[in-house]
Amino acid sequence: MLQCITPRADPDEEYPLNDNDSILLVIDDSIATVTLNRPQALNALGPAMSQKLREITEYLETDQAVRAVVLRGAGEHFMAGGDIKWFQAQLGNAPETCRHSLERIIGEVNASVIRLRRMAKPVIASVHGAVVGFGLSLMSACDLAIAADNAYFSLAYTRIGATPDGGATYALPRSVGVKHAMEIALFGDQFDARRALEIGLINRIVPLAELAEETRLVAARLAAGPTAAYGRTKRLINQSFDHSLTEQLLAEQDSFADITVTRDYAEGINAFITKRKPKFIGS
């Protein structure tokens, strides 16, 4: 059961979930800020965090009051991948027990990634420091990515003899192309924010001191926009790789026809005609 998800009374206050504060959630002015909160472990993913991420994404997908989501990391890094110490501890178990434990945590991660892509509202990754392993997969599951100039990236799985998870092999070829995806996945080399921007992995770079404010401005702009149209646009883009041109044209046609019955569509048309700024309400 997810608890303590309410608008904050104090702008500096963040609410823990249940008795576990591995992830914090703040909802304010229609913007949900999800903070990975294991800074002492570089926000490495373990069982508690994977469970909380699943709970949070499940909640946010259905909360109509939330119109934009920000995903960030506490401390000096976004996320340095999986918790290697936890992985090492599993090696002492019987192979089937180890496999079961890993399947459980990856299953929770998979559910979160699907919801981030599926939820009908924009999701922004705000990253700094290490964006490594599942951290890179998680950022890639978001719709937009804003990076501080100190961010560095690596898929890193092959460095421990593993294969990628968290949808990395789905997102990367679509974001950067097959050849770049192969290079990132096979070598596991580290690269900087400028390179990430150059190959299309992130949307923009800002100085570290400006990351929070730039993210706030982007989230506020999206939260004030036509949420229903954003959600449908997001779905159209995400499904386009699996559609023929004819199928995609029909999907666009159906989506446009459906959106014309929303209040935001009427507001947008009337605002354009009267030369005023539209006031979208998200439906």
C-alpha cells in the first residue's frame, strides 16, 4: 500500500513512502517529483527501491491530478546501476534461488519501465553525476532527459559479464540508432553529456547549478499544457516503430478525432482565434 502521497505543505519537505525512504515522492502544483534516495550508495538499485519504484509508477499512472513527472537522484549522482553488493550476496544461494531473486527484482523494474512509457503524462529525467547501468535504462524510459554538465553515462552491464535490462535494448536503438546502441552496450565505456547530446540520448545540457531550475521550468510548462494531447502524442510516437505507415496514419486520424471532444481542444481553438494564451485544464 502506498502512503504519504500528498501535496507538500512545506516546499522543502519530501514525504517518505511507508517505512522505506529509498525513494521519495513530492506532488506539488500538478508536478510529481520522484527522488531516488540512496545517496550513500550512489542511488544503486536494490530490492526495496525496485519495489517502491513499482508502487510509485503504478500510483502516478492513475493519478489524474498529476500532469508531469520528474525523476531525479539525491546526492551527487542520478543512479550508478544495480546494487553490486546485493548481487554478490545472491551468488551464495542455490542457482534457482538466485535466479528467482533476480527475476523478481527485474520484474518489478520492468513494470515500472512500462508504466513510465505508458502513462498519459510527460516524464522528465533530470540527471547528474553517474547515469550508469539501470540508471541509463531508467533515464531512457523517460520522455525527455535534461542532464547537468557533470553527468556521465555507461551501460556497464558487460563489465560484470551481464546483459542489459530495464528496456535498454529497446530504447537505445530507437534513440541513438543500432550502431551507437551496439557500441554503448558491448563496450560499456563511459561517455560525457556532450556525447550523449550529440547522439540523441538526452535533450539538453545545463550547468549543474542550473539543473533543478531548468527541470522545474520544463516540468511547469508541461504541467500547464494540454495533458490529454500530450498523452496521446506520447502513445503515437512510442507505437510508431511497430506500425506501418498506413497503420500510423490511421492511429493519428483516430487520435485527432478523439481529441476534438476534449475541453482543452476547444480552449486551444478559441484561444488561437481570439489571440490569447490558452488555459488548459488537462482534460
